[in-house]
Amino acid sequence: MTTSHTSRAFSIRRYTPELGTWGKLTARDSVLRKLDWILLLSCLVLSLVGSLLVFSATRNRTELNHGDEYYYFLHHLLNVGIGLALAGGTIWLGHRTLRGAVPVLYALSVVLALLVLTPLGATINGSRSWLAIPGGFSLQPAEFAKITITLGMAMLLASRVDAGDRPHPDHRTVVQALALAAVPVVVIMLMPDLGSVMVLGAVILGVLLASGASNRWILGLVGTGVVGCVAVWQLGLLDDYQIARFAAFANPSLDPAGVGYNTNQARIAIGGGGLTGSGLFHGSQTTGQFVPEQQTDFIFTVAGEELGFLGAGLIIVLLGVVLWRACRIARESTELYGTVVAAGIIAWFAFQSFENIGMTLGIMPVTGLPLPFVSYGGTSMFAVWIAIGLLQSIRVQRPLSASR
């Protein structure tokens, strides 16, 4: 393939063997043609369904919506729009360009996380994991740490492999990658934001698996995680609200009007939906405002009650499609760096989706993690769409001969 161009905005000339002539193809058309439209449309449908569920959960909650029933609905759509713009910007820059900017992005994410521990930090639902910014807005730096840890570890683990020096990362490189991930993980643990730490653990494990690192590192990481969890529990490093959540998970009948209230009401809402649900905006649990944090952590309960098993199942199927397309992008990447980045995103989406849905069903402890693309929340929405931009970039920047 021979190409000539003067800038991103101008045309690319590509030889077409079938025609035996030089065909003119604009850069925009080339990118649009190579996008994974199944992935993009699945994420869009999830976000739009989420906007309806957020509207149902908040339209009657005057203490939250400031008397405007469309407040959260419109803000959710705005967050989706900004997320799409961020995804587009990520595709335009490209994951390879961002590879060179990883040190700056990593340092910025660590600084933002550290600021949460200062007076600028804000406590929401017992977790000091938010950063207050002017204008009454807030930012959750842990969401961006998921991206920078994925990019940073991928950059280190793939550097010598993509250069052809080694078939897989050596032990020294793995140690460097783990050290890079440890800094933001420790900071986030100090907030404390246990849910985000669990997601980051899944990301780190997924990245190491995809990089071809020795199985001894994988087993060692899992063992260290188990020992660390036991140590945190035995040393009393968890806050009271976190201990209460685990106690309610271990014993669902424990204090149903107190620590077990959230999960108890969530199961009632989902169980009452039946096969087809009570109808959008007609759920008694949702309308009666019995489920706390229903627009964020417990958004799946709205789907279960009002859309029923079929509607909630559709959300799970769409999340499965996102993971399937991401796995395909990882498999077809022509460089280890792209494969590892995609694997980190897969681990992130898979674990967070399972944890969020699992805690509403009572099979996982409550950790305050949003459901990707569906839950209300600006920072989480921006982060997942940036991740989609990275996946699309990995697909778009493959050689044309590798495209399908």
C-alpha cells in the first residue's frame, strides 16, 4: 500500500488492486469505514437506555433534582455527548500518539488522586473519593486511573516485545509495570475507595495475562491479593461503613432496615419485575423511592423492575457484545501494545459490570461501582467512552491488509 498526504485533513491516495487505478479516499471516510460499528452502536444503545432509567429513577425525587424532573435526564445525555466527543478525540489522536504522552497523563492522574486527600476532596456516601471543582461540579480521579494504569503498564510491558528484542516481557519489566500501578492503587486505597481498587486489581491481572508475562507473576499477584485482603481485614483498616456492607453481604437478613436495607430493597425491586416488568416509569419500588442511589450504583434495579427479565437481560447481552467486540479487537491487533491496552479495558468492563449487577442481586458485596454506560455519573461516563475511543483507535490503526 502506498500513501501520500500533506495533513490529517487532506486526502489519502490508496492503490486499488481490483481496479488497477489510484483511488482517492478521504481520511474521514477511511476512519469511518474501519470503525467497529457494532461496538459503537451497542455502547450508544446502553447509554440511551441508561438515560431513560436515570429519568425514571430521579423524576420524582425533588430533593435531588431541584424541582426539575428532567435535571438528571438532560445531564446524563450531556455526559454521553461529552463522552462521545472524548472518544472521537481519542480516535483522532490515536493510541500510538497517546503512548508517548503516558508519563504526563500518569503523573496528572496521580496528582488528581492525591488532591482528593487534601481539603479539596469531597466525601460522598462515606467515601472520600471525589475532587470538588469550581461551579459545584465534582471529579472522581479513580476513573481516570483505570485508563492511565492500563496505558502505562501496556507501554512498559510491550516496549521491548514490539521492538523485537524479546518474545515476552522479562521479570524486570514486570516489576516496573507493577510498581507503576502500585502508586495510584495505594492512593485510592487511602481514600478509601475499595470498589475502584478491586477494578484496578482486575485490570492489572488482565494486562499481565495479555502481555505474556510468566505464570509465576499471575499466581503471585493473586496470592498477594488474597493475603492483602486478609491483612486489611485483620488490621482493621476498613471503615465502619465498608465492614457493614460486607457483613450485610455475608448475612442478607442482617438488619434489613439498616445496613442491609439497600440490597434488600434492590432484590425486592428486581424480583417484582417478573418477565416483562411493570412498564417504564411504573415501578412501585422506583416510584416510591425505596431504593437508595438508584440512578447510580443501583440503576440495574430500575431495569429489573420496570423492564423485567427481558429488559434487564438485554442490557447484559449488550454488555456482552461490547466485551466480544473488544476481545476481537485485542485478538486482531498487530502489536502487543494494542492487545494489552484492549485486554485491560476488557478486564475493567467485565469486572465492573459483574460487580455492579452482582451487588443488586445479592451475589456480590456493595462497593459503589457504577454500571458502565448506564449509570449516572460524569467522570465514569467520560472514562468508559475514552476507553471505547482507545479500542476504536486500535482497530482503525491496523494495516489495511489486516482489516476485515
